[in-house]
Amino acid sequence: QVPVHIPPGWRRVEAKVPGKHIYVHRETGTIQRMPADIYHSKDQAWISTDGKRMTEDVLNDGMPDLLALELAYGGGGKAKKAIVKPKVVPAALPPEPEKVVKPEADS
């Protein structure tokens, strides 16, 4: 027998197909194949698989798309003008090829 870890707040249920299992979050009723971080609509916050509320720092570290939205809109709802400073890297030009002078044929 393989030990099965079921996080607190989740219930492991066998699906219609024998041998397939799904996990149901007790409080929200979310059904997933594996327990994962979910958004709790009543608390209006993300909760981890252990049932703990996630802080904004943890969210931004784990979800780069949310960080990009936060940087773009800042929570005020209006997009900020992005100031992009391109990084200029001096590139070395390739050396010019040497000119080969062909000897003229004696006629």
C-alpha cells in the first residue's frame, strides 16, 4: 500500500471510473484532480493546499502574470505609461575582408 497524503480541507473521492480519484475542497466545493492553490470567492483571497490564506508576496512570486498586471495597472484600474529604457550593448563590427588582387594575365 502506498501512503496517500490528503491535505486538510480536502476530501479524496473515487470517480465514476474505478481507480480514478478526484479531490473535493470541502469549503468551496472545488473539484480537481490534485489539491492545488485555489481562489476562495467568499474570503476573496487565494488559499494554499493547506487551507492557509496566501499573502501578496507569495502570490507575486508564484504567479508572474499577476505581477505583470499589478505593475501595469497598479490597482488603480488605469494603465500606467511604461518607461522602457533599452539596454544598448556595443557590438563589435566584423573585420573587413582583405582585398585580394588578382595578377593580370600576360597577353
